[in-house]
Amino acid sequence: ILPFDIIPRVIEAKVWKRLDQGSRQRTEALNLFIQDVYHDQKIINDGVVPRHVIETSPGYLPQCHGLHPPRGIWNHISGTDLIRDDAGEFYVLEDNLRCPSGVAYVLENRESMKRAFADLFHSMSVRPVYDYPFHLLDTLRFLSDREQPNVAVLTPGVYNSAYFEHSFLARQMGVELVEGQDLAVVDGYLQMRTISGFKRVDVLYRRIDDTFLDPTVFRPDSMLGIPGLMEVYRQGRVALANAPGTGVADDKVIYAYVPDMIQYYLGEEAIIPNVPTYICERDADRDFVLTNIEKLVVKAANEAGGYGMLIGPHATKAECEEFKLKIQANPRNYIAQPTLALSRVPTLIDAERLEGRHVDLRPFVLNGESIYVMPGGLTRVALKKGSLVVNSSQGGGSKDTWVLSG
């Protein structure tokens, strides 16, 4: 459960326009990067991103080499986390391309606000978000050549922390919610078991990690996937969203190279810059981090949910020393960033007073026939006073995000 704060976060139209443009740019560049990584590897051969950085990423899957996802799209659904400093500048904090979650909270938060503050909501000319499931369904259907493709949402099951979102989106789109045991490869196609027999699935919106998709290709102990799925996918008989292999772009070390990717593939400067980042594998960067660790935020490359992270100014000396040892033992696995003075927004505390709390923003981006950026996204708030960690697993909450019309 994600606690909900009723004070909305308001974003002006001119500010949102730049975030929209930057999100589109980043989505396009990351799709080109993933395509390149699993095909020609020009960005590696030209020395923009080191080969070993990619090949040592847990999200890099050699089994995906040579795959041709439908329409040439790998990252159909993205959730890019943004922060704003005290000067009003937005930065990209990290990319989420495998199974980005949280959009159901956006839709539910908006419905709650519309019921509670109907007059205020309409007087502010807030851009709607209710149509996200329709855009999502259009994005998924675009991946199939069939006139009326069958779409399904693949969930790990009721015990997954995001199961509510899986069922919510399936219901809103009017498609089936399935588990791996409901599916099978029959006669060369992905089929869904129904009371009237097998029914072909053309597009599968999978909400399980890549390595659980097919036990014959990835993890042999997976009970969540479908044996033979990847062969059907390779033959172009089913579309998977997001495509297997997109997790390589979730790596926080590879994140540091995204501005270079944008320049390399698009010939443009990044509209939304990264947070300045020290790559601990580089000798000079590592020396700086080890010397100044008490001033920095240190992150493990492939942890999520606020775990595997050290916030230097809030850490004890023992914690700093522990992270120094971790960095020295495996420098490839760590980056560090300055502790930015994050912007704060009014938040209702103890149902009686307003106080400033740190926030981030996760816009959701759909990449189909065209790129759609949900106007707003999930604003996560650090409810604990002075905290910089907004993750729900670390005591964070959420707000409705109001993007105003121009």
C-alpha cells in the first residue's frame, strides 16, 4: 500500500512541455541503443560505451542477440524517474524499462482527487490521465499484424506486490489477466487455456522479469514463464512488451552514458540532463568517491526500491566504511552522485499541518505508432522529515500530479 497525500503537485504547462520533449527524446535514444546492443553494436565499436560495461550488466541477455521485435520497438512502456533541484532544474535520476510500475496509483489518485475536490480540479484546467489504459491498449495492439489481436497481461500471481496494478490495467483495457500456467505453446503459437479450448495470444504485456519468461532459454527453475515462448517470439508469432533484453538499459552504470547515446544516435544534447555521476570503475572517479563518500549518494548498479544505496550525509562512519569496501571489491557495480538540494512541495502531515517534503516524478511513456507521454505521472514523496528516499518500501507515499493546460 502506498500512502496518499491529498495536496497535489502542480506543474505549469511550459515546464511540462520541456519534460514531455525530453521524455520522448530519451525513449527514442534508448530504443536505438537496445536495438544496437543486440545487433550491430556500433556504439560499442565506436568506443562510446565500453563493451565490458554492457556485457557485465545483469540485464544484458546474450540470448536476445539477433531478435527483431515487432515494429522495431523494444521499450514499449517506460517509467523515467525525474528530480528537481532547489533552482528548479529537472534531472533524470534513473530509467525503468523492464517492468515499470506505479501507473495504477496515478489513475486511482486522480479519481480520489476528482471526487474530493471536484470544483477546484475543474477550475485549474488540469490535463486528464484517465485515458492511459486506452493508449496502452493501442500501443500493444500496434505490435500485431492481425486486425483484431488478442492481448493479455502476464502476472506472477496474487502474491506479487504489483498484482493490484496488473489486474487493474487488464480490467481497464478489457483483456485477460493470465499467469504462466494459463499459457502454453501449441502448434507454434502462444495459446491461452479457456473453458472452450485454446485461444491464440498475439500480444503479451508481461509483468515478470526477463529471466523468468522461458525456462528453456533463461532460468530453468522458473515456474512463472512458458516453455518455448522465446522461440515463438523469435519467429514473430507473438509480441512481448517490453521486449526481453530491455533490462540492460536499467543498469545505473549504463544510465550514466545515456546523454552520450542521445548525442550518438540523435545528434542532440539531452533535453533533460542526468544527475552528474561518478562511475566507480574509473580510477579518478573512484578515488574521488572514496575520499568524499560522506558527501555523496552511492548506488549499486542493479538494486531497486531504495536498497543498495548510501546517502553519505545521513550515514554513520561505519556505514561509509562498509560501502568503501564494497566499492573497492566490485567497482563496476557502483556509481556515486552529489547530494542535490532537492525541491520540496507542501505535504499534509498528521492531518493537521503543511510541511515541505522531498519528491520525485515518474512520467510514463508509451512507444507505439507514436510516442505518448502521460501528462503528469507518479509523484512520490518522502513522508519522513528530512528524508531523500521516496520509495514505498522505505516509507514513501504518493501525490496526484496536476499538469496545467497551456
